[in-house]
Amino acid sequence: MRMYDLILKKRNGGSLEKQEIYDMIAAYTRGEVPDYQMSAMMMAIYFQGMNQEETLHLTMAMANSGDMLDLSDIQGIKVDKHSTGGVGDKTSLALTPMVAACGIPVAKMSGRGLGHTGGTIDKLESFKGFHTDITTDHFIRQVNRIGIAIMGQTKELAPADKKLYALRDVTATVDNMSLIASSIMSKKLAAGADAIVLDVKTGSGAFMKKQEDAFLLAREMVRIGNGANRRTIAVVSDMDQPLGRNVGNALEVKEAIETLQGKGPEDFVELCLTLGTQMLLASDSKLTELQARDRLKQVIADGSALRKLAEFVKAQGGDESAVYEPEKLPTASIEESIPSPQEGYVSRITCDEVGICCLILGGGRETKDSVIDLSVGMKLQKKVGDYVKKGESLAVLYGNDPEKILAAKRRFIAAYEFSTKPVPKLQLVKGIIS
Ligand code: URA
């Protein structure tokens, strides 16, 4: 294989053969293809696209680039869940303990922030001492013992995706359907769960801005998952504004805790119930949709989901007391309100801009090696459809550097649009594909 020839072929709109894709991924994983050549390939794929066959080969080549986990030692049908990425998307933090508290084993592999979106592992690291670099043995024992474990991508599991994910993050090559589908499905297949529930985001804060593209991505991933004998379901959900109210790592952990205390924002609670219902149904075919929803509501009401979160944090080395005393989580030194520049109904929030504001405050990575500030972010007080008076607060920004706050504040205000006429609330769930 000559990497130059493959880049040229893709750049000129050709299709890559199965063997070419496998050789390229194997060589990149071994470190024999440099990042600059793989960046060029990612950009060529970004512009020229990949057909269904190429996408399937890329997925399988990446899934097979390391070990394939065998979770057969865990009793029951194991469920994994994955979001295509959004702003304020802290769903896994609340949803996985909810599902585990219902008695369904959750064996999940998570990632870090990507582009303007946050990542579950970064968020969970807001708990002092928490880590996801656990061994496969630890992972399996923990799911058997407490019903939930989340691991990061190790060198052993889909290592090709681990390298490509970090590379795409800093080369503006994230938002391509084939690259997203192969990235997500390769690690889901390698992580070994029996059932996979996907949350495919659409809107200005998602990688798939257009609804029809999100549905195409959802169908593509369901096709790949079912083809590999994993029960796969995709929920297409709104990302035209941040989910819930909090954006930023520790702030999102706090909102997930509030949700498990029964005090979560309406849209976020609804999404957890929708995805949770699909996870329960995938694992227990005797349940009805209504029964699944009721069980999920019950584990919030009786506190067992919150206790499950604490148990999970402790099992992975974190300070679980912060679940009950969230003030122990990282907190920014400066809080600044953002006054509305005008009166009216919020008609649009350019959602990826809100994610970028969080990056400007220090909450995301500029390069592969950047260290992120877990304490920064924002709490939205007005969302689409809300009425606001001139000067009333749209949101509170949390930061540690006045210059960054100033830059984020300007950009945040520009992300809001207003109308003099009432604006309907956004529809949260756009469709379910199974
Ligand atoms: N999540 C992933 O794991 N990979 C992507 O490419 C996008 C979102």
C-alpha cells in the first residue's frame, strides 16, 4: 500500500477497495502512516464522501484494529448508548445510572470532547480521582457487581478510532457522515454490548446540521449495527439549542445530579426518558413502553438512580461525596450575567456558537494536548420561545479569565436572535429508527 496513491484516489473522487481501507487503517494504527498523510485522507473523504460499502469496510477495519471485547461473562442483555455529540449533552451522566438502577446492565464506552461538543469522560473527570482507563477485567467485574461501568478507549479497543478521533478534532474533519458512522460504530462493536441505542443529533449544534442528513446517518448506523448482530436503535433528537440549561463539564455534571434529584429541566428529562425507554426495551422484550417509562421515573423519585451514580463514581476512583455535595465539583472564580440586547421572544440560538463560547472560556481542546478547564461554561436562562425584556439576563457565564469572558460574551450575544411575535418551542424528538 502506498498512502500517497490512496489519498490521490480519494481526492479525485474514486472509491477505496476493502483491502486498501484495511491496509491503511492497520498501517496508521501501527504508526507507519504519519498524521499529516492521514489528515489529508480525512479531508479528501470529507469532500468526496464514501459510499455505503466503503463506510462499512472502514467501520469494520477500525473495530478490528484492536481487541473485540467479549462480555458474555456478564449476565443479561448488555446495553450501550452513544450520542453523535452536542452542546450541553450530559445525557449519559444521568441516563446510565437511571438504566442501571432499573436492573439493566450498562457497559458503555465513552469519548472525550470533539470540536465544539463536550465528551462524557471529560465531564466525569470533574469528580476528583475519577478515571475511565480501567482494564477489561475491571470493566466486566464492575458491571457484574454494580450494573454499570464506563470505560474510555484504551490502546486495545478500536485504537484506530482513538487516533483518528483526536486527529479529526483538530483538522476540521469531524462532520462527515461516513467518518461519524464508522467512528461511533467501530467502538460500539468493539466494546461488545448486545444492544446499542444511538442519539443522533440534528440542528445548529450538531455535526449533522440538516434533519435529512441526521436521518441518513441514523439509518446508516442502524444498518451497520444490525448487520453485525447487535440490536441497534437510533433516536434523532434536536440540537438546535443546547440541551437543558448548563453547558461546560462540571456545570453539566451538576445539572445531571439535579436531574437525578428530580429537579431536571424539562427537555433533558424527556430525552433521558425517551432514550432510557429504548434501552430498557432493547434489554427486556417483555416490557411495554409505558412500563419502561414508569420504571425510569420511579428510580428518580425513590433516589436509587442518584445512589447508583454515587456507587459508579466510587467504583471508578472518584470522590462520590460530590454527588451529594456538588459544591465540591470544580467551580469557576468569575460569574457574569449576559443582559439581553433587546426585548422579544428568543427565536433562534446558534447552538454550535454556544459550544465555541465554552471552548473560548477554556472548556475544550484547541490542540490534541490541550488541558481543559472543567469549571467553566454557562447556564442558559432563556431558550427558544422564551420571552425576554431588554437588559434581562440571557445566561450566566462562568470563567477564570476576564479576557476570555469578554470574548465569549460578545460571541454568546451574537448567537441569539429575537422576534417580536411568539415563537413555538422546538420539537425535541424528531423520530426513532429501529
Ligand atoms: N462521536 C464519535 O464517537 N465520533 C464521531 O465522529 C462523532 C461523534
